[in-house]
Amino acid sequence: MKVLSGVYPHHTYTGEVIVKGNVQHFERIKDSEKIGIAIIYQELTLVKQFNIAENIFLGNEKAKTGIINWNKTITDAKKILKEVKLEDSVETKVLELGIGKQQYLYFS
């Protein structure tokens, strides 16, 4: 799974990754995500000191030239919470949520 999702870069393993008949060479996770491959780990990897919005976009920050657009981050996070019917504020720290809501947030 880690080879398929780009965790292990091309040339660190033997064999080939073939998707829809095409050999793929993933150097990082973003490469596999570009063609629609993503992996969801069973263990929670939320940063409990961060708020909900920060966790939703962790690793996929709404940024341009290295500067995070917090307005867009918050707006998009609110849309996601509405879609999954979570009524918590996007500013709520994850450590303030129960484990059930943390799991729900993680898998949303």
C-alpha cells in the first residue's frame, strides 16, 4: 500500500506500479494523489493542538507561494463540516473533541 500511495518513492523498491495500463513512477504522495490514489490509515493522525480547519487541510494547505490563505481554509472547512453534519466550530481544537468526533472528522 505504501508503494502504491507514493510513501516509498520510485527506485526504493523493485517491480512496477501499473495503473490503467500505464507504468507509474511516484516520487511522493502528491504524485499518486494526482491520479486518484490515496490511502487512509487506520490510526488517527490528527494534530490535537490544531483546530478542526487546520487538521482538515493538514498536508493540503490552502496556500500560494508558501503563505496559507486562512480565510479560504476556514471557509472551505465550514463547507466540509456542513456536508458531514458536524456542528462544531472550525476553530475548535481537536483535543476538545471526544474520540468519536475525532474519528468522524478524520474519515470525513
